[in-house]
Amino acid sequence: MKQYKLVIFDWDGTLMDSVERIVSSVQSAAKTVGLTIPSNNAAKQIIGLSLTTAFKELFLGIKDAQIEAMLTQYKYQYLEGDNTPTPLFDNAVSLLSELRKNNKLLAVATGKGREGLNRVLGVSDTASFFHTTRCAGEMPSKPNPEMLHSILTELDIAPHEAIMIGDTSHDLKMAQNAGIDSIGVTFGVHDKQVLEQYNPIAVVDSLTELKMHLLY
């Protein structure tokens, strides 16, 4: 595999095992607001999108006031109302450490808001690994490529020198739209069959396997 200067990670479902927490928080928020509670699978499909975009896709015809209520309730559920564990995936820290030792630039492009990303970077003690991050609310929602274009511009990296790592179709479609390579991971939201539709250079089943692709 060619050597990339910059590795850009999605967060939820790629570095952090937080998919189930997101799903249950969306379902609890919907119940509180009085919306139809989505199935586990339906809630998973919007992971990676900005929350406002996600709620519009998940609850067709949702009104602005209901979106605001959902945003408030989701934040409460995720931070306080739900105790589903959200650990980093096995070998996440070792992977990030090895990439930095090999002089790779690292970034995050996530559907989380800035407050949420800063919180989990602090809790997981991983902020120091990343040279820059982009969040929902600051940029258009995935799969719009602006997050990636902004990262490339800031770090002065050409598209062919970067690679995006993600677990959803939104991540890989964003990379495709930005003209950069991608690798899909199967331990988050979408399976290999879905991810391969977006022409990643590889689809892996673990972060250990990902490290082999990125460093060897």
C-alpha cells in the first residue's frame, strides 16, 4: 500500500465503541419528545451525520421545535441518562501511537458536535494524538466533502496524500466526494457489503488489521 502522510479518522464506531450508546440515546430522546421510537437498525443508519440532518432523515416531517427538543433530550440522554459503556476499541491507542511514531499526521472528521468531541477526547486522553479535528455544526454534514477539504488545506496535504478511515457509508462517500482514498471498518455500523459500494482500498475487521494496511 502506498504511504499516506495524513490519516483522517471518523470517531463513533471507528475509534470509540459508542454506537449502542448513540442508538439508545436517540430512542430515549424520541420517546420523551413523543416521536415514533426508531428501530435499532434505523437509528444506526444516521450515525455519522450531524444531529439536525440525522433527525430530519430519521423522523420525516419533523418540525423545527421538535428538532430542538430532540437535540436537548439527546444531549441529556447521551451525557447523563444513559450508562451504556463507550470505551475505545481494542488497540485504538496503540494504533494512534504507532502512526505518530511513524510521523503520520492525524485528524478527526466526525458527526459529533465540538462540545461532544472535546469531551470524549478528554475522557479518552487522546487529544494529543491529533493535529486537527472537524465537527458537525462547524461544517456541512457528511457526506459533503468540506470537512476533508478544510483539513487538507490547514495541513497543506494533497488529496492523494491522505486517507479516510470510517465505519459508515457517510464516511466513505465523503472521502469519495473529496477525491481521497478510504478504508472501511466493519466493527461499527455498516458491514463489508455496504462499505465496498464506495470503492475503499480495503475493508478491515479490526484496528490491528488496519495498522498492517497503514504502516506495512
